[in-house]
Amino acid sequence: MTITQRLKQIRSQISNAELAFNRQPGSVLLLAVSKTKPAEDLAAAYQSGQRHFGENYLQEALGKQQALGAYDITWHFIGPIQSNKTKALATHFDWVHSVDSLKIARRLSDQRPAHLPPLNICLQVNISDEQSKSGITLDELPELCEQVVKLPKLKLRGVMAIPAPQDDFERQRRPYKTLYQAVAKLGRPELDTFSFGMTGDLQAAIAEGSTIVRIGTALFGERNYAGKLV
């Protein structure tokens, strides 16, 4: 199956889930997760109408951005953030989904070039309390929101989460429901973005309010991590 065919299939799955769970048609954005994939694959998806691409590894992403400079792509960074990479992230991306500390947020704001609009930010919440994953706790979310909204070159948009994998549909829904309700209680209308849901739990995420689903393997095929640039 070609990337074009897969893209059509995934879009259909998203549309069907929107309909099944009483979501507004077109309210869920497909973010194509293109880590470890060559620029040619992104170009193929772009030519089939895909405009939003998510990358996990900075150096790899910068190479693709250079190769695809003629394309009108919206670039999202979704990987763990190290302090020494914030300047490049602030300069070369439109969205950063994986902010998990005030220190990182401040650096992104301070290093965002003056000629660019504020950087769209999601706060990563470790909703399943997994030791191996980045992210703040739910208890830390209100205070970090309070601080991040004050930063002049950032635009706080919402939250991102990667729950522990579950096979059961109802179990997949629970962490997303918990996070959605926690954000709703904050009473911040600017928090309009819920970056959650991947290939294995797309329907559960859409059922519980996702506005961005991050799809990689189902679109581009299995990943090759050999020789990747971080």
C-alpha cells in the first residue's frame, strides 16, 4: 500500500471516529509522525495533502526541513527536550508538544526569534505515572500553566500525553478522559488542544476529546532506527 493510500485510509478512520463519538467533522488534526523516515516519504504525503508533520529527533528534523524548504509544512516537535536544543526548536518549529518544565518553557520563549509569531506549546503530562516517560504530573499542571501563559513568546495551547499501552478500548479511554477533565477544570479557554492518540488507540483518544492524533507507523510503515540523528 502506498503512502497516499494509507493517508486516505487513516483520514477515513478519523472521520468515522468523529462521527461515531459526536465530534465536529474536521475537528481532529492528523499529525504525520515522520521520525526515521526520509524526506521523500514526507514529500509523498505532502503531495497527497498532508501539511502537519511531527518529529522526535532535532538533527534529523533540521535536515528534512532543509530538504523540504519549498513546501509549506507546519513542523511539530514531539520528542524529549534537552536544554541545549531549545534554541533550534524555538527557531525552526511551529509547535512543541513536549514541554515538561518551566525552565524549558522559559528558554523557548527567550530564544524565539522576534520576527516569528509566538511558539505554540503543549505541556506533556505523564498521565500513567511511568518512570520511563517524560512529563509533569496532573497535580503540577495548574501551576505550570499559570507560569507558561506569562511567557511572551509562547502561546500555550493545551496538553500532550502518551499513556501506558492498553489493548482494551475502555481502558484506553480512561487516562484521556482524566486528562481532558483536569484541563476543563482549569477554566482556561485558550487550552483548546489535546495532543493524544496514536495508531493503536486513535478511536479511544477521539472519543475523549483529542484534537491532534499522532500517526506514524500506520502511515509510513515500520521505523528504522539505525543511524538516526538525535
